[in-house]
Amino acid sequence: MGEDDQPLGAIFRRLIRNTGPISVAQFMGESNARYYGGKDPLGLAGDFVTAPEISQMFGELIGLWCADMWVRAGRVEPVHYVELGPGRGTLAKDALRASHRYGFTPRVHFVETSQALKDVQLETLPGAVWHHDLSTIPVDGPVLLVANEFLDALPIRQLVKTGAGWRERMVGLEDDRFVFVAGSQPMDSAVPADLREAAEGTVLETCPGAAATVYEVAGRLREQGGAALFIDYGHAETRAGSTLQAVAQHRKVDPFADPGEADLTALVDFATLARVAQSRDARHLGTVGQGDWLRALGIEARADALATRAPHLRSEIAQARDRLIADDQMGRLFKVMGLAAPHWPDGAGFAVAGQP
């Protein structure tokens, strides 16, 4: 049996026994690589449902936002639509259908590493070009980039305050069970000065992959022009505490229970990512709740129009709308962060009272 055929939990246990605890980042990264590498996790038959799978309205409004930005920026050609982690391609299909009426017919690029999802995306949008990362995206025109529920699955690093100071939070073994343990190396220098005196047991999270992604995207916007939307569940302001969680079969499960068989995610720190983008001279248009953003773009009017055209689906359309925008569902926990090139216009939906 090859290592790829062995349960990931067994591989981790052997590694920890032989070499000692592994980082949370390694545990999360390898678990998600195994999880996404061999299956389509989306939809009712999968482990979770994302916003594009809930209703066409989500993708349509994103497409109209992109078209509006491009039109007001001068309709520069060629233009590239780039999506990070496009799932089944549903969002892109809905977005491009809605934006086509305004002349927005971009070249389509998907950044995807899962072969199982690539196969599904190929059926949805056969004209797309696939990339392993952002480095091969063309540089010959502005970029309209969308990343929906992409950043939350990137590996996080955790630091924990112990009686001896700050240490990296690791994954070890107690008998045969995975448990959190503190590493041996001092990590105080990696903690912001204003947080170093936090109470013992305090956990801080960082996501180097998310920061690197936003850094690269912001540089592209500065050099090529364009705008970007990052949509994910997270905080508009930096907070302490562990947010690592796992989802399988549409319910939360123990992240340590079965590595590689559940989707591991963590809340996105949008405040830090906004600062990263601004460090590269990209404009931070704002970070607002998904519900407020979709309302500002007209989701309620769109839902009414769909219900008028299909009255037999009125109840289902209303349920989908509410799931996307209600405060007790996705509307408040999920955030939308908008970025733009220095010379590009403001984006619709970000002038929401009471939001940063």
C-alpha cells in the first residue's frame, strides 16, 4: 500500500512518534490537500454547500459588480476574470451570464489544484484556462478576481501563551489521540508587542498563505488594473482565539477525528489582509457583511423578479435569499472585502453605514 492509500491519521501518528509534534499548519495543510485532492465536496451529496450552490442570485450580483467596475474604469481590453478555488464553476457561470449583457466578456481563468473539481469545472465552463497558482495568469490587461470561501481553507499557524512565554501550538499524541501541545521554541518575537502580555492560554492565529495570496493579488491590481472580491467567513477586526473547525456531511466534527476526510477551515482575519493589500498600494474599498453587501447590490429586488417569473418557486427563492443575507445565517458572519487598483473607481456595496 502506497502512502497515498494509507489513512492520513496513521501517517501523522507515525510521523509524530518518530520525529515529535507537527505544526497546526502542517496538520491542516496536509489534511485539506488529501480532502480536496480526491473528491467533489460540494452540494447536498458532499460535505458542505457554498453560497453559489444556494442560489444563482449570488453569482449574478458578483458578475454585475465586476461588469460595473470594468465599465466605469473605461472598458479596457483584454480583461481577465480570475477565480481562486472556483468549486464547481457555478459562481463563474452565473456571474458571466449576468455580466455578458454589459459587454463584459473576459478571458476566464481558474486557479484550482483539485483534479476532481477541475473535471466538474470543465463541464461547466469548457472555455476556461486552468492554473496551479497566480503566477501564470496573463499580465496583458486588468484583472477582475473573485475568491469565495478560498482563504478559509488555507493552513493557519497558531501561537499559544504559556507560563514560559509564547510558543507555537503543535499537534502531538496522547496515547493514540491527537492533542494540542505547546512547542519548545520561544516565539515571543513573532507576537505583536501589544499582545505579548496576554493571559496564559491565549491563542493567536495567522495565515501566511492568505497574506501571500492577497499580497500577490494587490500587486497585480497595482500593475495591471482591476478589482478583487474576497468573500469568506471571518472577522473585520483582528481577534484572539482558536477558530479551527472541521465540517463533514454538513455538520461540524472534531478536526482531529479523521484527518483528510473533513474540510478544515479557520476564520479569516480581514483587517490584517486589508493592511497587506494597502502595503502594495492597492485600494481597500471596504470590508462589509455579506448580507449588507448583497442588499446594497439589489438581491431583494432580484429575488422578487425571479419569484414573479417562477411563482411556484417563490418559497425556495425566499429561503435562498434569507440564507445568503440573514444575520443568523450567512449575512453577518460572512464578509466581503473589496480591493481595487489605485486608479480604479469605488465599488458598489461598500458604502454601508456603520461598517469599516
